[in-house]
Amino acid sequence: MRNLTKVYRTRRGDHVALDNVSLEIANGEFVVLLGPSGCGKTTLLRCIAGLEEPDSGEIYINGRLVFSSAQKIFLPPEKRELNMVFQSYALWPHLSVIENVAYPLRNGGTEGRVSLERAREALGLMGLEAYGSAYPGQLSGGQQQRVALARAVVSGDGLVLFDEPLSNLDAKVRDRLRVELLSLQERIGFSAVYVTHDQMEALALADRIAVMDIGRFAQVGTPVEIYDTPHSRYVAQFVGSANEIEGEVVGTEGAWVKVMTPLGEIAGVAAEDGIATGQRVILIVRPEHCVINSTDGASFNVAEGVLERSLYLGSLVQHMVKVAETEITVSVSGGEPLESGAKVPVSFAKNRTRVFRM
């Protein structure tokens, strides 16, 4: 995708859904478009599919130009050699499961016996061999989504687009299908563009995540890069939980930025260029990078607070600590809730505390 722009024109004015975005996806790569509603991720997916026509830019699929505003090229979806999995499954209710899966092959001219055999293989990959003669209405939501996945990959490796395909499923089925989808992608080797607003889903599935903000990419990187080293306050806030502490830069010392805050002086790592003494800044630190105990001040920022409440969440406990009118959330693996009202020291790693301009 090169310099794609898409503007929706309405009576209330123009809405820029895509603002000159470019992205290259490698063969066999799983890329997730992540962002809130209205950020442009679904519009971008639909432009790749040929369901929307951008106003300008170019799209190449497997080296072939399928859209160019300058050359007035716009190939329809059926000529783009891709498959798409929808949120609503989009299965033909009057066709059996195996006929649904075989449909794109038959539509593409593959002989009937061959298309059914390949459909059986695809159903086998999804563990649905026994359901070939059933109809979609006889299956659960998770089974229907597996049928949709089988139909998307039956043509072999290539490009598969996913439009929030797991959002209608309950949590346990969704978690199981994520694992199955990754296994399927590894076995077949298709390239994937996957739209979601679910941060954990993006982190679990992606080779790279493209975080979108009002028609642009705020950051593109691996899940580890996006989560641990966000380039902006927006990315840090949107992906995962974050404690925010306001303050003013009072100096620098080597790699550290020193910030005076209501919690006292805190040291952190500059997440952006140009942070200087006297600037108002925001410090961001993840709850899991905080602890409740006394820790060596050389490596940790330490502040005294009062425990307001503890939430027991099974695999972890979340402690909310009020420090000088600022609430700090501390996530601890295992353990038990603590008694409210206790005075506790809160410590958070300096190298995990990132400093952003306000």
C-alpha cells in the first residue's frame, strides 16, 4: 500500500478515513491493524479487498498492481486473488458446510471433484471433517467461524483478510480459535491482514502491529516493541494499561530524565526526542512494572502511599494505591488481596518508566 488516501464526503463535511498511509506486508507475515472505532482500520482493509476505492495511492498484491489512482486501475475483489473472513461468518445458509468451503474453488473454475476433495482437507485442518454434510444453522458460532476460516484458506497460500472475525464469540472459544488460527497460518503460510480493537488479540496474533489513529499509523512494530517501547502517549495509553504521572523536567543525567512530580522526583527514560529541562511531561509506567515493597532506589523510583483497595482477579491481584492524590495501579501475579488503608511503599523500575511530552 502506497500513499493511500480515502475521504468520505457527507453533508456535515469531509471525513478523512485514510490520510496518505503506506505499509508493506511480507509473504507469510501476520499483520494486525489495531485501533479504536473510527480510526480507519476497517476502511483500509476494505480498500485492500476492493470493497472500497481509495481517492489516491496504489495497492500491489503479490507484485501485481490492483489499484492506482494515477493509472486509473481498480480491480474488483474477485480478481485480487485474496480471501476474506467476516465478523458475521457470511456463510450460505442453503449450502452444506462442504459446499460453502468448496464455493470459492468452484467459482474460480476448479473441477467439482477436486474442489470437494480440497474442501475436505481444509475442514480437516479445522477439525470439522464430520460436519461436511451439515448446514451452517446447525452449527455453533465457533464451528461456523471455523467453516469461514476453512473457506478462506482452501485456495492455498496467498492473502487472507480478517475483519474482527472473533468478536462475536465467547471468551473461551475466542482464545481457542486464536491458537488454531496461528497454527493454521504456520502450516499453510498465508499472509494475513487482521482488523481488531482488542489489544490482547493483537499482541497474541501479530508478527507486526500497525496502531492506527485517525487515518494514520501511530506506530508499526512487533508486539514487544509496541508494548514495551511505545513511540507516543497515544500508543502507550491504547495498548495495555498505564499509570500516568504529570510533572516538570528538572534535569537529565546520562540516559535518565529527572522529573519533579507530586510523588517527588522520579527518573525515567525519554520516549521522544527534544525533552528538555522546564518542559511539562507525562510519565507512563505499566502496572506490572510496579511493586509494593522497599526496593533499592538506584534502580527503582520509590514513593509512600495508602492502599485504597485490592482486586483479586485469579491469576493476578491489582492493588490501587493513592500517592499524593495520584492513584497508582500495581499488578502482582498470584498472591492475595491486602487490607485497605495500609501505608505501603510503591516502587517502579526507572528503565520501565517512559517520559512523554504533554
